[in-house]
Amino acid sequence: MRHALLALLAPVSLLGACGSTPAPHGATPIENIAPAKPRTTPAPSIAWADNKLALTGLPAVARGGEVIVVPISGGDAGRGYPNLKLEIHDRSDKTVQTIDVLTSNEYEQLAPGGVASPTLQKRIAAANTELKRQHDVHDLIAMHALELQKPADGAEQHLAIGDGFDVDWNRTHLHVMHSNTDHELTTYDGTPWLVKDHKPCPGCTPCENPAFLDGVYHAEDINVLVVQIGYRGSDTCWEPADQMHVVVW
């Protein structure tokens, strides 16, 4: 697996720069690997619409495959409040920068009545400014979803097909193959992506959140996938937020 050389700069916090209450930690941004220049294509962006955060052009991958921008949301099954953070991953799937936009616990304060407050508007504007900067540096390409296959027997979703690939999740490992062949391009150990059984309260029955394939994203001619792993839950064992992982070969 070929890895781009990425250097880390000093930590920054986008939200803090907007004058709002500091959000959870912001990771360090990656060093520019090429001179930034305005692009003729639009940058990925986010917006507040219809009481939710709408995404355009995400996830996105650098044309050279050196960085990937992924949106992370969910994990608030009981209330279903909107939430979002953006993560910039390198080719090893390491998160090298985090852009915090909104947590579920902030929703009622920052979007009362479904209307974005000035603080939330500033956060969205700051996130879009950073997405524009990343686009100017890395020439970000929007990734599209491959087609998820629905098992006829009601089993867990595990296969996505498209762009000449078969992507299969077998509960612990992810396999990427040329379509309709047994020629494997790469295999990833997904054990670290699993959610461990846990007790929601002392004396409670342990919760299980089995993993399934919830999405696969790709951009033409770039050997990078974003794999979305989802989790089953119940009324007493809420499902955690989906995980987004970078897969390369």
C-alpha cells in the first residue's frame, strides 16, 4: 500500500476561530503538498436546510488520492438530532484533521425551532472556508455511492457493486475484488471497526451492535474507497454512529 508523505502542523480549532464555544478537540491539519490555487470546479460544502445539515460533494478524495474528506454523523438514535463533523483522513486511514460543526447535545441551543443560530451559521461558514482551502490545495473530487445489494434472506447487508468492483464485508474483514472474479485487490482486517459488547447499566443484559456494510464510495480512476460501516441497535441498545474508513490498494 502506497502512502503519501504527510507532515503535521500545529493544532488548530476551526470553531474556536469563529468565536463560539470550543468544540471537542481539533486535530492537526496536514501540510500542503502542492501550492494552493483556485479551482474551476466547486469545493465540497455543507448547508443548513430543512432542519438538517445538507452535504454537497462529500465524501471527497484528492485527485492524487493523498487525502480524503469524510462526513461523520448519527449515533443519536433516541432523539435523532442532527449532528456532523468532518474528518480528513490520509491514505493509511489516519484522521489528520477534524472539523467540528454540530453535536447532538448542541442542537436545541444552536438550532432552536429548526433555525440555525448565528453561532451555527459561523461554524458552517468556517467549515466551508476550510473545505474550499482543502480543495484549492488537493483538487477534491466528489465520490459517488456504489450499489448496495439487499440480501433476499434478510441477512445483514454486506455487498456493494459498481465501477468494476465487488466490495464484500464478511463480519470481520473487508474484501475488494474485480467484479465477477475471485481476483482480490485488497483485504482489510475490520476487527478494529467492530463495537465491543457492553452493558448500558449495571446488571443489564450486554448490548450487541453487529456491524454491516452501510455504504461504499468511489471516484472514477482513483484507487481509493470510503467504506461506511453501520451498526444494528435496539430500543435499549442504541446503535452508535456509522464509521467511515479509507481503503486503498
